[in-house]
Amino acid sequence: MSLIYKRKPNQPSLTHTFYDYYGEIAPFARRIDRNLLVVPMVVLKTIEWSIYRWYQTPIRRFYGVKGNELIYMITRRCTDRCSKCGIWKNPEPDGEHLPISHFIDCLNRLRDNLYQVTLTGGEPLIYMDDVLLIAEEARKRDVPMVTVTNGTLLNEGFLTRYAKLGHILVISLDTMDKNKWAEFRGRSHYDEVMGNIRLARRILGDRLRIQSVLASETLEDVARVKAFCDELMISHVVQPYMDFGGTWHGTATCGETGVACAARKNICIYPNGDVVKCFDHHRIPMTKEPLGNIDREDIVSILCKKRSTEVSRIMKGCNLPCKQLSCNIPKPVYNP
């Protein structure tokens, strides 16, 4: 017997669909007080879930011109083994890495709605040629770009080409203590990275940023990193620690913001092309499964799904700790 259809390697499995459905229905069913109403209410909720999941709205529900940030986790692979992060523990297989042409197509489709494109990882510069290609395409379309790196793979050739494009480079730096370095980064390359930071400062000038993570483990280190940045006249940004599989701990200063989540305007893409509104939005029950995949669907079609707009609506009122991250700031890091 021949199959009715074939599932592509990166296509969400039936198991993912079940968990997506169960994550929405189970909490709803528990809120129904009258036993006689459980079945009819679950049936109605199932119909609603199906509409939000599959129905595509005829109107492009974006948030105005230059209202979105496109964030691409180009890889989960990394040169470091940082204790603050667990992304590197699950690198994507070669067969699940998105061809760069698909992301370029996505960038072209969204260009009029983007105030910024951000490349993150893992370590983005493992795919240095792809990063430069995206940077060139972004410049052609007048879309500012930010690349976040750990600084280990930087070299003069890359920095010179990147500087000519006028984009921002952000380097992660959490300590100036050489004795803590190997514990924090899982590698003993303090002198190499610090040399790369000074090289980047010389070539990029004020388009270089340093970013530190504020956690219990770095309370004594962030001030020293800032002093180092002040000495070199580098802009310094502090992010509160968020649990992405690491072993660090948050601080008492990282409380809830009490403001609406602006990250609902983001368009985030995983290494395999899966599209989500936020890399942390799986915490919302109906978002156990991605909104779509740009390897198989047009990005505008994905964002026009009723389910996509419903996820944005839910995010507007949620109060998850990830709201403290810079991706929730509705303004670009880039200053032309």
C-alpha cells in the first residue's frame, strides 16, 4: 500500500501535534466546574483550537512598517561549553540545518516590516560565510543587523568585511577573572578572546557592544567587565540570566516587569527553519509546536495563520520572566 503523503525530515511529528493539542485542552478542561459541561465544552474548544491552528487569515497581521525583529538562531553548535547555557548540548544534525537561501528569501519577504535582523546561536560564526552573506543582503535592503558571538572565531578578515557593512557586533563577556574563565566558558582561551575584543574595537569602533549576563555567579564580575568596557569606550549591556539549560542561578534583581510583552512582534527562526514568536514561548500551552517552517512554507503564510495571531495575543498579556530580555525591547540596538 502506498503512502498518502510523505513527511519531510523537519516536519513536526504527530506526537508534537498531540502535545500541542493536549497542552491547550487539558488546562481548559480542568477549569470546567460542571461535569455535564465537560464534553460539550471540550468539543467547542477543540473546534476553536483547530481554527487557530490551521486557518489562515486573509489579512497580513503584521504590526506596522518596521515593527518586527527577525531573530535567526543560525545554529545550536558552539565552540564553547558555557555553564550558563545548555544550547550547545543539542547541536543540530547536518541534515536539519536550514539552507541559507531559505533565510535570505524570508528576509526578502519581510524587509519592509523589519527594524532589525539579529543572528544568534550557539556560535553564529561557525557559519561565518553565511553570516557575511546575510549581512550583505541586509545592507542591500537597508535592514540593520546585529550578530551575537562569543568572540572566539573573530579574525581581521571577517571584522573588516563586517565593518564595511555598518552592522553591530555583540560579544559575550561575563568575567575579567582569568581563574574563572575556564569554569564559565568551558575553554581556556582568555588571552585569545580578549585579544579579539581589542581587535574588534579597533576595526568596528563604536559598532561593537559587550554583553554580560547578570546571575548569582557573576555578581562580582559584571562591574569589572563594565570598567573594562569604559576603558576601551565600548558600550556595555547587561542581560538577566534566563534558564536555557545552563546551571547558573538568577538574582533577586530579576523580577517581573509588569509591562506588556513586546516580544510578540518578533519573528524567531530555529536552525531547522521552525518559526516561533519567541524562543521561550513554548512555556505557553498552545505553542508546544512551531507555527510553521520556512523550509516548506512561505513566511508570510505562516504569520497569517490565525494561530500565529492568537499566540501574539496571548504573549501580550503573559508575564513570563523572559520579558526582561533585550528582545522584548521594542526598539533597535542598532543606531545608524
